[in-house]
Amino acid sequence: MDQVRIFALGGLDENGKNMTVLEINDVIFVVEAGMKFPESDQLGVEFIIPDFQYLIDNKDRIGGIFITHAHDDVAAALPYLLKQIDAPVYTGNLTANIIHERLKKEGIKRSKIHRLKRVSRQKINGIEVRTFPMTHSFPDNFGIAFGSSQGYIVYTGEYIVDYDMLKDEYLCDLNELSEIGKKGVLCLMSESQAVERDGHSAPNHRITNLIEPVFERSNSRIIVSCYTDSLFRVMEIIDLAKKHQRKIYFHDKDLRDLLKHLEQVKYYQVPKEMELTDKTFHNDMEDVMVVISGSGKNLFRKLSNIANKEDAKISFRTSDNIIIASPVVSGTELDYNNMENNIYREGGKLITLDSKKALSMHPSSEDLKMMMYLFRPKYYIPVKGEYRHLYMNANLAMKVGYGADRILVLDNGQVAVFENKILTSVSERIELEDTLIDGKENWDVTGVVLKDREVLSTDGVMIVGVGVNFKNKEIINGPDVQTRGLIYLKDADYIIKEVGNMMEECIIAAVKEKRYDNLAVRAEARDKITKYLMKETGKRPMVLPVILEINL
């Protein structure tokens, strides 16, 4: 009988950075490759992606990488992974187009992208893989069922259950889910982010009835903020503008490019006569809807720039109606608060949606129960969410009759092993370190750069410079001591003098003992000065000794 191993390289006890690994015998399947935004104390970090080392070490066993949809939390890390390994990618038609464009921008040409129908069956390295359609805020979204002699291993992806959804690219087929359940499911992995909500998410994921009154009563300009990849919500907003005969101006190129992808696959068409371009839009227009889009904290920063009249395209007016249709997500709270303060300071009208009325398109408790009922798994694994979400999802499973021995709340890197339809072990752990991305191409795997930034922000920096004769290493200039963010120089002359003396003594002693080496002397001085400053000031600043050797 097949051996099955399941573990996550990201996405457990955190928001985003989703990546789940399934091993059936010797074949590895990777499900999703996402990123997450950094916390406010992770200075200079743009985003965080999973640790790929296990996949790099076992790249020859990877049968495929499955991307359920094109949201950043499940797909943004894919280019970074494909720079390290060459493996086939399986995804839907729309997502395939988007991934192809992203890989092209990153100069990745060798990767093969396979386009899957939302309902499909195929054999990959001898393993049956089925996809089934699920409703989410991004079209073409699907879940996956991997076949094994122990039963199916099912990954639902992100979803809601919406009986009023009739568009094929969003439609969920409950019959397909039920059929898989009848054939036997060993394990069900279901997301946890919205488990604390009662009832179903639908129909409260729709925002039309919440924001339409603004369109009905306002004769002035309307500005709407929305995350770029929340396409279902974007289409609702466009349809409202169409209904109320407002022109539409898309502030950001990324969203317009994404809508072009929708048009190419014939999922949605923005009426050309309604759309304004950079050339036809001007700031004095009243009967217009401006869509501000972006991801994470960058979206709220754009709105702050508009409020502060620092945006190149739009100047803020007190008559503007600003609708915040983008919920605050983890890591964006500070930027949201700054944006809100800036808009109110300028006298703006801000309409924010109640998070209890405008729900995200993630499964609430009754949606999760429905998946358990349809699939009837032997084991249940909550995925995607902070630990409290995973815990609440596990409790929900217990309420519908699952025993604690059939529910697995795992940590990232913790491996669940199944043999003969029985969970045999969760003791193995894979050591993981987050990969911190600074800008487009700069990787910080070890965290040294981040640590330096933390030191600079809390304890400051001290630079100690000395000039020496290149030939005999005699001191001819300095020492010159400069500090930033450490001490006020006028109140600490004795510290500056002592640090200078310590630098001189290290150089003189090394020359006298005939062991002078520029790098070694600087390291010695750094250690002594750091200990001295810790004793005198209680701080451990970044100390940068500089020895300039001058050829006279």
C-alpha cells in the first residue's frame, strides 16, 4: 500500500506564504507557492517566501507544482522557486497566462506550464490527480484530489459556497466533490482563515448593496480602493459604475493588465466607451469613478499620497467620496491608520465597509462543515491561518463528530505519515527558515541584513576612523569618532576619547607584536569597543572601525 507524507513549508500559524507538500511513495507534489507581508518590525523587508531547501534537495522527485489561483499568498513565490528547480507547473487557464507573464519578466524560460480544466483527471508519474471547481474571488480557482491506495488526499484551496454563482469560471460543482467523497478520502486539508464566522460566507461577500447608496446620492467624484487580485470585487465595482453611467479611470497599470487577461479568456469585458485613459482623464472630472488598486500596504500608501496631494495623476478634493473596499490584512495596519488620518486631516469623506457585513471570500463555519460532509475524510487537517484559526477549525471538526485522534493541527515543517490508512507518525520535523526578500532580486536567507537594520534602528551606529602610514603602520591621522542614534556627543566626551584610545591601542599593540592585519585589527577593536559601549551606555550599537592605509 502507498506511503503518504504530508507537511507544509509555509501557511501554518501565519497569514500567507502558503506551500503544502504531499509525497506519495517517491513522488513529490507541491501545492501553492505563496508569499506574505512582513511585520512592522521587519525593517526593509518587502515580503517573505517559504524555505525551498527541502525541494531543492529532492528536486528530481518533484512530479508537479499546483497553483490553484493567482493570488499572491499562493502564487507570488513561484518565480523564486523555479529559479532553483525545474519542475512542471499545473494551473488553470487564466492563472497560466498570468504566471507565464511573470516568469517572462523574471527571465525564466525553461518551465513548462500545463493548463488544467477546472474539472479534470490525469496521471502524473503514475499518480491519479483530479481537480474540482471551487468558488473564490479569483476565476478558475480549483481544489485538488490526489489518488492513493489509502484513499484520496484532498486539498480544497480557498473557497466559499455560493448557490447564486452561475458564471462557469466561478461555479462550484458539489456533485464532483460528493463523487470524490464516495470513493474514499484519507485526508482533507481545508483552510481556516474565516472559521470564526458563523453561517455561510455567501451572500455577504457581495458589496454592491453596501456601496451603491454612495453612487445613488453622490454627484461628485468617487474613489474606490480595492486589492488588485480581488477580481470578483473589482467586477462588482465596475458593474456599479456601468449601472450609474459613470466613467471609469484605473489609476494603476497592474489592475488594467489583469483585466486584459480576463478579456483575453473572455471572462469579463470592461466597456471601452466607459474607460478613461491617462490622456483622457483629468482631475476636474466629477461624474467619474477612480479605482485605486495595489497589494498590501502599498495600496494604503497610494491613498495617503493622494490625500497629501503627492500623487502624479490625482489631486485630492474635499468633495471626493472615498470608499475603502479593501480590508485591512496582517502587516498593513499601520499604513491603513496613517492613510485614514491623512484623509480625515484633509477633510475627506471616507466610507469604510464593516468587516462583519462585507465578508472576504473564505469559508465560514458552515462552509467548512459542508466540505467535511461531502468528502467524509478519515483524517482532517486545518491549513491556512494563524494558530487560533487552526485550533478553531479543529474544534469545529470535533463538534461534527471527529475524534481528536483524527484531527491534525500541524506546524510548518512537521511531517504527518500515513501507512495502511492509519496515521503512524507526526514526530519528524524539517528545519525551516523564512526567506526574506528585499526589493526585486536581493535575497536575505540568513537574516544578517535584517539584524543589522534592527541594530541601527534601536542602538545606532558608531564609526571610528584612523589613518596609518602604509609602510610602517604608524598612526598619522585620527582617531575620528562619529555616532548616529547612540549618544549626544557634548554629554559624552569621555566616551569618545576612550573609544579613540582603544582604537589606537589595538593598532599600536598589533604593530609592536608583528601581527598587524587590517581586517584582524578592526575585528579586535570592534569587539573591545562594543563591550565598552555596552558597559557605559547599556546599548550595543553597530561599531564600524575604519583603518585607512595611506602610501606617503
